[in-house]
Amino acid sequence: MKIKVFAIGILICMLCGVSVVWGAEEKTVLPQGGAVKNGRIEIDAGVWNVGDISAGGRAEKTFLIHNVGQGELFINEVRVTCDCIKTSLPVNKVYPNQSVELKMVYDSTGRNEGKDQKRIYISSNDPESPSTTIVLTANIIPDKKKTTYLTTGK
């Protein structure tokens, strides 16, 4: 009987302890002034117009991602809609009033001739713009070096 009472007592203490921990996790401690300081993302351009590019050609561009907020900006992910775009971001944390370079390479190898449009999605902790998009457009033209000309004889 004493063991059952003891076990019930321990169970009650554990449940109370868990609820205290859960309650503590729900509280947010605000800095002095009462407002949470967030990072704010700003990109120098939202469009990358590659223009005419030969089939099999490559184009490179560097975008600056600025933190115009008062807190740290965390870049959670850079996602592309095609494996024809490679990205490079040296760090994912940007301090207030600082910038980071996002380098991109577009490779038209294997792409169909004509207009090509792709998107690059940047997700961050910016509460007003958690997802920012860069639109890439290109016009893939035939590579004149690889074009085969047929001739007919007399």
C-alpha cells in the first residue's frame, strides 16, 4: 500500500513539473522597450533578366541581401525551381545594417530554346516577408557553333 501511495505521489509531482515546464516555454521575454527586434530582408533586385544566351551557355550574377531591420536576419533556405540554377550563400545570419552576397549561376545546358523563366525563393525570419522571390528570365538561342547546315548538290 505504501508503494502505491509513493508511486502516485511521484506521478503527481512529475505531472506538475511537466506542466510548469510547459507553462515556462509559452512565456516570451521581451527586451527593454517591450518590442521584439526582428531582421528585415531587402534585396537589391527581384528580377534577373539574363537576356539572350546561347544553348549550353552560362550566366552569373551576385545579389546583395540587406538586413534593414533592428535584429538579426536568418536566411533559412534558398530554394530554386530548376537544377539549372546553382546558388552560393556564405553565411545565413546577417546582422542589422549588414549585407551578404547571394551568388547564382544559370546553366542553359539541356534547356529548350526560347523563353525560360525560373524562380529563386529565399525564406527568412522576416515577419513581414518570410518568403522573398527572385524571378529569372532568359531567352535561349541556338549555339551557332553547334548548328548543322545541310547542303544539296547539283
